[in-house]
Amino acid sequence: MSVLASPRVFARPRDSGHPDRLRYQGLAGIVLYPELADALGYLAPLKLEWVGNTTSGPQDLQAATTGDTDFGEAFNGAIIKLVAAGAPVRAVLAYGGADKLTSGGLFVRRDSPLRTPKDLIGKTIGVNTLMAEHECFIEQYLKANGLTDAEIRSIILVAIPPVVAGQALRHGRVDAVVLSSVFREVALQQSDLFEVTTEYALYGPGNTDSIILRNSYMEAWPQSARHFTQATARAITWAQTTPPEDVRKFLASIIKNRKRGESTIPAQHWRSTSVVTRGGYILPEDFSRFQPWYAWRGDMRSASLPASAFYTNAFNPVQTPQVVTPL
């Protein structure tokens, strides 16, 4: 079966997108790699059409799947679930992960007695979105450290917007929170918070998030899909090989120039791409490492599909895995 094949029930005679532009949702204060590719001049003659900001990875996936946008970005576990449900999409590039400089982390108050997995039994933990990356990280961390199913399920996960998660922790609304990107970087600079563990400590270096395209888009506009993927892969490679201070300055300039009323603070805290393969080349383990979580939850369809069902490297100019060490 072709990497772009999908159940007939989802087949479309023609995609609803356009060959010369791609609609997408952004993130406030964040420069997506397709946006970076555009700013670097790699994307032309294709154009990006910003339609607003997304509220979460799963929502971004849904918008791309239904044709409201042309590409989406999300946690690989969410992509697994979507493809297992029959959605005709594939990941085409890794855009985020965990490396020695950039990772999600589990935080508690420094004056809290919570320091070990056992200490978390019966406690509340704030995550950005339920049934997404942070929840998977927490439950796989607890499982790896010997907690029983009953002990894991005694822990209450609470969805908290990342922008207020640190304050919720400080005020005792939750016992711990998972923080990533700029929110983790800021928390690490605060003396009143303590990082218990990280995704990097649990998984090691690895890609955890991907950009997806609809199969129908790739089939209707293969040249556009290839150019979009190649341009974005070049932008990821540029960010992997350019001194971080130069990357930070360029990201901040993009945020200022697009005039969306955003803060440049996230750009100022950028440390690495966290993509561990050159150009976002996808590895089977980028997906398979999350499938035991679905097995534990009883979703054997998501747990049993081969990793190759979730992604294709066909459009990536990088055709062999090359591990990248952050500068």
C-alpha cells in the first residue's frame, strides 16, 4: 500500500486546498518553521496564508484534516490517534522534540516535599492539554518508575493554559505542572520552582512532534507538497546550524515584522530546535515510543499499527537519518 493510501471512505476526488498557497494556524509569539522558511526566502513561489492562531495541537490537526487549513502541527501521539481513527493524513517533518538544551519538564514548588514518582500518588498535576503530550509524558514516566496502574490513575491531571501554569503551581492550585518551551526556560530561572524530571531524561534525545499534510493534498498537488516540505526542512537545518544568538535575533525580527501584537519573549528564550535529526527527518521510533501508552490505555488499534503508517519522508530532501547535536 502507498504511504499516501487511506480508507476509501475518506477519499476526495480533488483536494480543497490550492497549489500556490497554504492556509495555516499560527502560535502567538512563536515562529513556525514554515514561517521561518518563508522569511528566509526558501518557500517562494508558494505563499502562506495565516488564518489565526491555534488553541492546541489536536485542534490544529483537526483543522488540517477537515480542510480548514492545509497543514497542521502536533504531538506524535495525537497523530497516531488520528491516523488510527482513519484520518487520511501523514506526518512529513519532525518540528520538535527533546534534546539536552530543550525539553518539557515536571516542576514542583521548591519548598514542596514532592521529589520522586511515588510522591505524586494522589496529587494533582497541571498539563497544557488533556490526552496530549504532557499527559503521555507523565504517565510513561510514572509507569517507567514502577507505579501501579491504580497509583497512576489516582493522580489527577488538570488542563491549565501554559501562560498561567507557573502561577497556579505557586498558589497551590496544583501540586506539580509540566512546562515546556519558553515557560520551562522562565521557570528554570525562578528560585522558587524545582524541576523533578524532563522528557529528555525519560526518552533521551528524540523527535516528539510533527508537521502533517492531508493525503489528498499530497496527491492533488505533489509539487507543492514537495516544495513546502523541502523549504521547511531547509529552514529547520538553518536553525540547527546557525549560532543560537543569530537565530534568536532573526526570530524576534519576524515576530515584530508580522505585526500581530505579540511578545518577542519566546524568541529571546529560544535555545535549540529540539529536532534531533537534520532537516526534521522522521524516524520510526518518533512514533513507536508512544504506542505503549495507547496499549496501556486499552487502545490497541493505535498501539498496533506499524510506525510507517503515520509518516512519510518521501518529500524531505534529507534522505538518511543524520543526528544533530545542538550548538
